[in-house]
Amino acid sequence: MSSGFYRGTSIEQDSRFGDASKKDMETMSFSRLLKKTVDIDKVNMDAIKPWISDKITELLGIEDDVLFQYIINMLEESKRPDARAMQVNLSGFLEDKAQEFMRSLWAILLEAQKSQGGIPESLIRQKMEELKTRREEEEKAKERIKEANRRAREPTSDSRPRRRRWDAPSKSQDRNETQRNRSPHRSGQRDSRRYRSRSHSPDKRNASRSPKR
């Protein structure tokens, strides 16, 4: 299809559209927004292109670069694109979703041509909300990292290092052990064990069992 159709020629006026296309024009439902004219020169297409790509992905569930470029060509090859002709052309790609797409697209374009710089204010607000949300998520991530680092530095109840059997005792452990050995209670226990061992020694048992002469 040559570019002659896109440059100010409607689908009804172009003979290259057969009876099937004209029939689609008569039977297809169109949004009332499509009756309004869009001056594409007043639209910042660089701001609109990401929206078109996202909308295609939303409707189809996948990215479609061919369809995306086809829509851009139809918009840019005519100063005042024919919205109804675009919907007929897109029905082969989007089927019953073509009407929804064109209604949303035309609403954005009408808003853009009235906005300063050709950028829809709704897209500006949406972008600001996305940036705000992203900053909040980054701040939350930083706080989680700080909290994790703080908890990692805090000593736990079981953080005291355990001495292994082959580890040499520290000086403080030696002092504690010496103090325990010097306590009266442990000293008395050692004396009692020493007394019992002497009283039950083999020499004394034999002496007690030997007959008196």
C-alpha cells in the first residue's frame, strides 16, 4: 500500500480499498472520539511511542514490534490520520480489541495536541507517580539493608565462643579453674576422698585380717 492513502485520503475515497473494507466501515463499531481530528504535528510522538508499545503488550500479552511499527507508520505518514481507517486496518491484528485500542490511542492524541509540548498531562502524571514509587521502593530497600546489617552486628545470647577440646585455655579460664580448686568445699571433697583411699588401702586391710598372736 502506497503512502498516498495515508496523506489525507479517507478509506471511502480510496478505490484501493475493496468492498470488504467498505463493508467493514459500515458494520464495524467506532468510538465517538474517532470523529475528532488529530493534528499529528502538534503531538510529541517520542512521548506517545512508549505508550503505544505498552498498550500493545497489554492487549496481546506479548510485544509485537511489527504491529508497533505499523501503527507508527500510519500515524506519521499523514498529518491528519484517519482514525476509522486505522481501526479497520488494525482489526486484522487486534481483532475485537481494535476498537478499544483506537479509543484509548485517540484520547491520548487529542490530549497531546492540546498540551504544551505535545505531551499528554496524564502521561506526565503517570511518569511522576512511577518515579515516586521507584524512589519509595529504593528507600525501603535501603532501610531493609540497614536493618539487616544492624542485626548482624548485634551480639546474640549464644555468641560466646565455645572452647574446643584441643584449644588451649585462656588466662581467665585458668584463674577461674584455680579458684574453684582452692574453694573450701572442693578441698574438703579431696581430703575425704584421700582419707577413704587410705582407709581402704591393701596394707591396712591385710593388717586388720591377720590373727592376733
